[in-house]
Amino acid sequence: MALQKVVRSTVIDAPIERVWAILRDFNSHDQWHEVVAQSSIEDGKTSDRVGCVRNFTLQDGNHIREMLLSLSDKDHISTYTIVDATVPLQRYVATITLKPVTDGQRTFWHWASSFATPPGMEAQLRDMVAHGVYEAGFANLKRYLQLGGPAQKASSASSVRAQSQASPVSAVTIKVREYGEALQLRTENSDVPPPGPGEVRIRQTAVGVNYLDVYLRKGWIPDFLPLPGTPGMEAAGEVLDVGPDVTSLLPGDRVAYMGPIPGAYTSVRNVPVAWTVRLGAGIDDITAAASLLKGVTADYVLRDLGRVQAGTRVLVHAAAGGVGTLVCAWASRMGALVMGTVSSQAKARIARDHGCQHVIVTANYEFSAAVHSIAQGADVIIDGLGDAAREENFEALAPCGHWISLGQASGPLQPISPDWLVSKSVTFSRPVAFAYVATHSMLNQRAERVWQAFREGILLPVQTETFALKDAPAAHARLESRQSTGSLVLLPG
């Protein structure tokens, strides 16, 4: 008796982790596949245990028992077989295989089976498997992901989703109503409306603090934070609900985000789904909030602007800070000669632990002589100091070097003259991180490099100082004191 073969594939508009979380559950098909009436796992076994048997009935009254033969979380493959059925599928073995699509937010799903049939029923049963099981299953799962509930209960799920999205959610928010010192950060209550098209509403668990937030609070970039405004460019948390047209995330998903519009200092926020990245089990919320923007910054500074490679002489200011520790560790792994400035011996130890080979301790922005003594100048300077270090940075540059200005902790830089730069044939850039993650695909690629660097030990666990959200003034004061190390994070509750 010749075996029949049925092969079908599709692309699901959701990340592989989301699709696999559903399909690896051998008893989930009655939730999303409309042909399944009810299902249970026999003998009290778990639904992801190889050898378990699912016992289910179809909407047409047929009854099937299937056994899970293999399950690989690493390869996203599961195989199962029919052990008993009223449908005349004999020696039926099927395999589900998932693979991520290049952009990381979609999934390729391959479903294949072989089976024997009674004579004369070959075409009928091939059609039933191909269309009634596989192609219908693809459509049902896509619908399930979009609605956030079982396909066979689509109207009910849609109603629940609509009811959830019809209600505002209360939030605690930090507002700046007058530019100035840290005490201008004041706690207020607010309501967050339902997410709009292309948005997700997030209950935030950790909010990253960056020096840019200080600039905004002080009014140095008033067009970026009109009054009244809420600072903050990055956070992590859990999706509460999603707006229309959002299929890549579902309520309960853990995410982090970075975006070009401030507003992260709050307990609940709506953000475009294009700002978000899903978090795997290996990245906790505090690490994500502390390192997404900073890690992405380290990535584009070293790869795109600095073009750092073995032998590149890199000078990193604030080498014990959030960005500084990431840059030092990554540049060191790339084979660069890494120099860094810090303001104390305690910070020097932290910088060394993170790969800074030559630490320059200085409290008065004098470092160029040390840089020339160590390496005859720097090929790349990564500068967050600002105007107080302006002359020293130029002196520290090697001929044809590149000066990357990421911040201005000591005050805004005075204008840089092209004639001044040409005297050493050096270049100057003032990048904005969000230009380097202009598409969702770019953000995911850079974020994944950051997470992978943590997983491989290239980047050490993030050293963080945490503050309650209401204590944002204390966090800013700590950051401006030059006494903080690592990253600062606000905890909404």
C-alpha cells in the first residue's frame, strides 16, 4: 500500500516564540482549530511530554487519538502519530516545523505528513488533510493570534477584546511643568486611553533613566519636551492589550521599547508596536530597561560610526557608566585598545571589570596627555562629557580620528569649526540613536545583538541602581552627582 504525502506551508505574522508557545502545547488545538470540538490528554500527563496521548473529537463526530513522538524547543519541531481513529488514516505521521523569517517578527510554518488509505480513498483523504486540517489550521491560528482568543469563539473573543480596549487604565506619571532642577519632576495621576491602531498598551515594570532625560528636564531641548511633559525614552513591562491591526503581540507578552518621543516615566503607556521588542526568558525587565537604548547606542557607535576592529584605539568617557561599561566590554571583545576616563578609583575598578584596559582617573577633564602617553592618541572618542572636555577631546584625537559626541553632561558644546577639525584631518559626529533603528527590523536586529552579547558573556550583567518611580527626582540627582555607576532604573510599582 503506497503512502500518501501532504505538505503545506505558510507564513504567520507573529514571532516564532509566540507561535511555538501555542503549537508546542499538544492539547491546544481545541482552542484555535475550528474542526476540533474538544480534547484532553490521557492519564494526567502534561501536554508537552513525549509519549502523551491527546484524545479528541471533531466537529463532524469523528474521534482521534494521537501520540506526541518528539518535541524540540531548540529546533521548533514536533512530530506525532495517530494511534486510533474513526477516520481511515493509517500509519499517519505528521511533523510541524517552525523557522523565523529574516526580520524576526514572522514565522515560517511547515506542516507535512505521510499516511496510507483504503483503496479508492486516496484523493478524498489527501484533500481532507491538506484543506480541512492544514490550510484551515493555518487560517485558524492566524485568526486566533489576531483576536487573542479561540478561533471557534471569535465573536466572544472579539467582544472581550473590545470591552478591554474601551476602558482607560489609571497610571502614575511623572510630569515636568517647569524646566529646572530635579524637584521639577512631580508625581501625578492620569488615565491612559485604549491603544489606537498599531499601538500596544503596556503596564510598565521598569523604566530606564538616561542623561537625555536630564537635558529634557532642564529645558535644553524644549522642542523635544514641550511643557507639561513626561521624560523617559525606554521601558520594559507586560502588554495589557493591543490596538487594531496589531498581530505580533498579545496580552501578557513581555516587551521592552525605545522610542523617539519621551513619555516613559509612567506606570502605563501606549506605544507604537514598531518601538517594541519581545523579551525572552533570559532577559529580565530591569536589565532590558537599563540596557536597550544604551546597548543599541553601543552597537551603532562601535559598528556603524567607529568601525572598531582589532587594534582600534578607543577612548570612552564615563567608562563606569551605563553606556560606558557596554562600550568598553564590546570594544575589548572586538580587539580594540580601550582607554577610559572615570572620576574615582572605585569607578576605575568597575571600568576595568568591564574591559577597559587603561583607566584614566580625572576629576577635572584633563586626560589628553595620558591618552598620548598610552596610545599616541585615540582613533575614536566616545564622548558624553560636553563642553568642559571640548579642548581636551580635540587634543586627545589622533590624526584622522573620529570624535563621537553622545551627550553634554557638563553643558552644551560650543560650535565646532570645520577649520579646527581639518587641522588634524579629524571628523566629528553627533548621532541620534533613533535614526539607527528607523524600522522595526533594524530595532530587532540591534536589540538581538545586545541580548546575544549578554547571553554569550561579552556584556556582563548590568549593574543597576533602582528607585521607585515617585523618587525620580532622587534618581536624577544621583545621576548628576557623578557618583552613580552602571545604569539607573525607575520601578513603577
